[in-house]
Amino acid sequence: MRPNRLRELFAARQPAMVGWMSFASPYAAEFYGHCGFDAVAIDLQHGPIFLDAALPMLQALSASPAMPMVRCSGNNFSEIGKLLDAGAYSVICPLIQDADDARRFVEACRYPPMGTRSYGPTRGFLYGGPDYFDRANDTVVTWAMIETPESLRELDAICAVDGLDGIFVGPSDLSISLGTKPPPKWREAPLAPALESCLKAARKAGKMAGVFCTSPDMAADMRKAGYDMLVLANDSVMLRGAAQQWLETARKG
Ligand code: 3PY
Ligand code: MG
């Protein structure tokens, strides 16, 4: 089976740089996949991407050097199964609250006896290879999102869930649920100590730690702190930033 780039980078202690897609467009996915990211995630929780749009985007990413990932819209067995069958190599699940949530998520991603995933990896075979069934449980990477005070309290129990590969911090929801507002102030309390606790808990359990970064400065800080996977904002933030910079420079001229 084709190896999972995230596992290779984690084993080599190298941080993964990940792109994040909100535009429901196979062309945008193909384009983003060729920008140099280690992996690109298709976001089905927020934005206009629904399940039918995910398949051609996963196909476009498969033809690029970036590993195809998804954020599912919720902890939904059927949707997670469809996304994996469509060739997603890593799944991020939003709003995990405790170990039971995390276990349910992992079970949806793993074939028996580890989990309860149903068999039918239509595109999984095409992207992964003919030995997909034998290797999928050890290859697909699973992430539980930490974005509430409940999940912070349950960090050690979540990290201890068998078959869960990592935790992924959603700093905007976490900021809101801790009583502040986005954009996330990652250098201040209450977010700074929460980010530190997440990294520490993941390390203690031998799991990966990822974080959604809302600015290049945040990504640089999180890289320095030791996070294993940095999501670099998303496609719309990148496009708006580049457009605004062009306009500002051109209008000065
Ligand atoms: C958050 O910051 O809450 C996220 O879910 C990032 O996508
Ligand atoms: Mg969130």
C-alpha cells in the first residue's frame, strides 16, 4: 500500500505542512496539491464542500504530490466510511469531547477487529494499492479535534484511545469555548497554556499533535514549539491575502 506521508514525517521528526480547502473545486484541489504541501485537507465541516463534491477533489489531489486528507462534517459513521472509500488517507474529526467520542470515531475508520468500518474501498484500492484491506488500519491517520474545555479536561483519556494517531487543535472554537474571541491569541492565556497541554499530552501518549494556524507567525511559533502537523490557514485566506497585497502595492504605484 502507498505509504502515508504523515507517518513518514512523524517517524523522521519532521513537521508536516498541510493545506486546507474550502473551495468546492477539483481544479482548485489539483492546483493546491501542486503548491508544495505535504498533504491537503478537504473541509466538509465548514464552507460549501458537501459529500458529492469531495470525490472529484480527492481524485484531483491523488494526481498531485500532496496526500489527500479530509475533515468530516461530524462524528458520522456513514460519512467517514464514504470518505475513506473515496480515497481519503487521513481523517480529522471535529468537536471530540471525550474518549468515548474518540473511540467511536476511530472505530468508523478501522476494519474489524480494531473497528467497525464496512468493506468497500472503491477508490481506496486505486490510490492505496491492491493490498489496501491488509494495510489500511495501519496506514490511514486519524485525528481527534480538541476545541472545547471538556476535551481539554479529557486530553489524556482521548490520547490513550487505541488506533487514534493524533489530536488536532481547533484554536478558534477553543478560544470561543474558553471565553475569548477569534482570531486566536496563541501567545496569551487561555489559549497559550491550552496549546502547551495538548502538545504535552500527545507527546506523553506517543501520538501526533496538529494545529490549525491562522497566520504565518502562528505557524512559525507552533513549529518552534514542536507541533507535528501545521495546517496553514486555508485556500480562501491565502487568496484574499495575496489579492489584498497585490492591490495595496499596485494602488501605491
Ligand atoms: C477551529 O479553529 O475551531 C477549527 O476548527 C479550525 O478549522
Ligand atoms: Mg472548529
